[in-house]
Amino acid sequence: MNQDELRILQVGDVLVSPDIITEMFCCDLAKCKGKCCVEGDAGAPVTLDEIGSIEESLDAVWPRMSASAQAVVDRQGVAYVDREGDLVTSIVGGKDCAFTEYKDLTLDDGTEVKDCCLCALECAFREGKTQFVKPASCALYPIRVKEFGHGLTGINYHRWDICKDAVAKGRAIGMPVYKFLAGPLKRRFGEAWYRELCEVAEEIRTMNQI
């Protein structure tokens, strides 16, 4: 594998940006407090199937949502079409995802985080109240997925300034993007595909490309 081949990789039917292997990333909730749930000018990208799953989960999630979020969902549903023509989750006040839950959190290292932004859908799932975790676009972030048609998919590393602490933490502990997102990548593309991705990453490391 030469330097030119590192410009784009193909694993199975997925075109992979090399940044997913070479860049480091690990969410640092103590620093960012889940800002990705409440920043930006549109909701999280969703599929029609995911909209159906969110609607099925709505009764369990409803009490976790703010009154403003409930009003938005009552008016326009759990999702809408943004200005780029994509289906995205409904948002409140032009930014907050309707399914944001503000909660005090104690991290595994004992750090207490006040008013952390969490996904109400994921919280309900972890409590065994629903069968749906959250949209794949959220679970896979900072990876973005693009469907090209004819069975071909592309995944890229998305850079966002609010995630600078995640980049710093990833570099400090040596956590590549693809390892940080091992679980979501396996759910999206399968165990066999992920093993192949790891083999490609190891080949790159062996050849001192990273």
C-alpha cells in the first residue's frame, strides 16, 4: 500500500477516508458536556426506518423531553426536511435536538458533570424502556456516512471545533477514530467488515504510514 492508495481506502463495499484510521478521537464529556446535541443549525440525519423507530419509542421518551421539545414534536413530528433536503431530527430554538436530555452525570473516573446534554433516546434504551438506541448518524459521530447508490457507501471523518477536547483526549490516550467507534461501526457494517478494517489499519501502521 503506497501513499497514493492512502488517499482513499475500500473495505468491502465501503469507501473509507484514511483519516478514520490516522486521526485520534475520544469524547470528553467532562469538557464538552455533550454540545453536539445542541449546536448546529439542523437536527441529526435520520432514515425513514429510524423515524419509525423514534415514533415507536416516543411514549417512553416523552417525559424526558422539555416542554418546548414536546411542542415542536406535536407540531411537526419527530423529524423534518432541512434546507439541504435531508431528513433530520426536529430541533428546538433553531439548534437543540428535540431529544436532548439535560442531566447531572458521574463519569467512570468519578468526575461529576453538571447539566450534561445526553440523548433521551439512548437513556431510555439503556434503562430497557425501548428497543432503539439512537440515530446511526449520532452513534457514529465524528464519522459521516454517505450513500452513493449501487451498494456503495462512503465514510468520512468530520471535523468540528466543539470537539477539540475529544481530539486532544484521543491524542493523549492514542485512540484512533475507528477504535473509538468500534461498537457503532460493527452495528452499522457488521463484525466481519470491522475486522477487515482493523486489518487494513494494522497494515498501514506496519508500513509506518501513521
